[in-house]
Amino acid sequence: MAVLAAGRVVASGAVADLRLATTRRIAATLSRITADRLHALLSAVDGVADVSVTAAGAAGDTVRALLTVRGEIDPVVRALMAGTLHDLTVEEPDLEESVLDLYARAGDAS
């Protein structure tokens, strides 16, 4: 598959590869870390945006992180491991979201 924007190819490859190269939404529940500390760690990772970290659980002993990451996921997982990870969900975009993201990137590069 090839994606064209403004008359030029901005990405090409297998559909699965194009989906993996784009933005992911991540949700995680952790303990043994404060919301402020986790927010700081995640915000420092390149490609991370829309970070939201809130207290969770009845006793406030866990935190819930929601974020968007573009690019490699390994640095995000490493930041999450600063606490005790209880739940992790990584949601990949559908093909339409991936193509729209590629269009947006092409517009940023112009």
C-alpha cells in the first residue's frame, strides 16, 4: 500500500507495517508510584503526548495513566516499570486513523 499526500508518496509498505508505525493509545494501572512522578516520567519520553495520570482505586493506592505515543513503545514501557504494573492496554489505530496520521505528518513536514 502507498499513501499519497499533496501528490507525493508519504509512506508505503504492507498495511500492518503502516499501522504499527503510527500512533498508539496506552492505558495502564500502576501502584508504588505517585501520579506526579509517573506523569513526569511519561512526559519526558520522546513521542509521548496527551498524558493524563490520575489517582485510582478506593484507597487511592493506584494510579491510572492514559497517553498517546508515536513511534517506539519500548521507552514508554520502561517508564511504566518505575511502578508496579497491574494492567496495560495498547490500542493500535485502525487503518483510517493511521492514514490520517500519515497525512498530518506530511502536512507538518511541508
